[in-house]
Amino acid sequence: MAEDISRFDICPCAVTISLLDSKWKILILRELLQGPKRYGELKKGVVGVSQKMLTQSLKEMQADQLVDRKVYPEVPPHVEYSLSSLGQSLYPVAEALENWGIAFIKNSDPDYLAKRFNIHEPGKHWLRIPDRSKE
Amino acid sequence: MAEDISRFDICPCAVTISLLDSKWKILILRELLQGPKRYGELKKGVVGVSQKMLTQSLKEMQADQLVDRKVYPEVPPHVEYSLSSLGQSLYPVAEALENWGIAFIKNSDPDYLAKRFNIHEPGKHWLRIPDRSKE
DNA sequence: CAGGATCCTTACGGATACTG
DNA sequence: CAGTATCCGTAAGGATCCTG
């Protein structure tokens, strides 16, 4: 089974990270793990993202088959984004990232964290991924 | 317990990704999961990395407490890098990333993958993380 | 409402040359 | 051997203005 992918000669870890690089995609993923959302909702949910980056990230995630885009032929326009089944399958990955991140944050010096992640302004509510363990 | 980190107002997933962003760090992590390595060994193991990026990545990983650096006072110089316990704790994360990456690669169009990840030159042996499940 | 199109700045990262 | 220092091109990403 490992042979099937060996010809690609590429690190699967790096692939996964590549698909999620730029914090915006992670935050978009987090939003969409809560269910389908409209463009405007994502814009508000992913605090700090520019229109350009949101659009661009969503396009890339569509190209990567992680996100589905549904257009409702209405006026004014109504576009809904949701996770594909592939996108949904990222849940365990997000969970692993979150668990490790929580432990890291707890064990790190607050001042270091603040500098490392440019946290000057509080209130940006970088929420956590939704908890599905009880569902 | 969630309250302990709530004041940081930051997404743990994004934190974890941030620490691993740039493919080089992932590949360095992969190398060091195999055990301590010297600078030159890493340079060879992480195929394609420039000296600048290797040094820079290692410095950041040290600052993030992921990597330990040990200098042997010899001539010629002998420096050994290894994962800290914090770095070692990334193993489950790497595993999750790898498992998802393998599935993604298997289910993706080879041509798309080649374009998406700029795979023109084969033989760069982006190996996978070491298997510890049988240890 | 959901974007497209531009401009512009910065910082990432490669190549090269040098050092204790 | 294990780096440091410098130059430099590219491209990521923010800000702004416009549109179906």
C-alpha cells in the first residue's frame, strides 16, 4: 500500500500541511466544521481576514476538493460554502492539531506566545474547533 | 480547563500549524523523529533545503522549544540536534498529518498532485515519518 | 451580497561568498 | 564542520476601488 504512493515521492505530512497552510484556511475549516456558511458569515467568523485572502483561500480549498460552493440564483446573491466529505475527513487532523496546541499554550510562557503570534489586540476570538466527541 | 487558555484568545490549531509551517520544519521534524542528527546529516536528509533555511528553521524550532542543540567542543565543530520532549510529543500530530496525507494522495489525480506540489523532479525522496506503531 | 481587479509594500527564500 | 553575512528576485498579502 505504501508502494501506491511511493512514485509521488512526496511527504504526506507536508502535503497535509500544504493544504492547510496560512492560518486563514485553518480558521475557515474551523468555521465550516460548524456547518455550511455564507461568504459574509465566513468574513465575520474569520476575524481579520481580508476579502482577498478569504476569496483566494476558498478558491484553493475548492480546487483541493475540501470545500463545496453552492450558488443560490437569487438577488441579492446568495452563496453557501460547506465542507466536502474530504473536508469533513480533516476532523481528526484538526483535533490532533488542537489537542497539541492546547497543551503547548498551557505550557508556554504567555509573553513568548504573545510575541510569537503577534497577539497585541485581544478580542479576536480565535475560537476552537467544535467539540464532536459527545455527538 | 478551557478557561486557562481562553485569555490568549487564539486558535490552538493555528498555533500548531504555525509552529510547523514551511515544509522544511516538517521535514526536519521527520528527520529528527528518527533520532538526533548533526547539521550536515540534516542538510542531506532534508533534500533541497538551503543552508539558510535549515539554519533559520532550526533556530526557530529551538526558540519554540521543539528542538535541542548540543555542541561538542571539538575541532572540527560537532553539533547535534534532537527533539525535545515537546518535539517528541508532536508524534501523534505528525501521524495524523501523515495518515490523512496518504489517503489524500491516494484519492487525488496524479496530474493534479504534480502541479499542486510542483513535483517536476522525481527522486527527492520525501520520506514518510518513521513507523513507531510496532515499537 | 459576493466578489473582481489594482496597486503597493513587505518578507520569504534562493544564491553566493566568507569564517571560526 | 557548522555555520554567518549579504544581495536580490519573487510572490504573498493588505488596502482600496469597482461591479453584476
